[in-house]
Amino acid sequence: MGSSRARIAIDAMGGDFAPDEIVAGALRAHEELGVEVLLVGDPELVRASIEKAFIFGGA
């Protein structure tokens, strides 16, 4: 059977201050809750937000 680990897809481009705040929340959910996260959106913008999170200590 499959894993019991939760897997969620998140629209990284929706919401205020996207994608930075959305990506930061998704990374936090992964770290704190162990969920598997799939970020959906412009790959270049999402990648840049992930890099920013690591540079500024958010991940």
C-alpha cells in the first residue's frame, strides 16, 4: 500500500505576497509536520522563492 505521509499540492502563485509567503509556509509545513509538498506555479519564481527561504534562514 501507499505511505501514510500526507501529500498536498499548493498553488504557489495565489494569495498576497506570493510566491514568497506561500513557499515559506509550504517549507514550514514540510519541516514541522512532515507533509510532502508539491508547489504549483511558475517554476522560475517558485525556485527563486525557495532559494530566498534558504538564504534568509527560513528553511
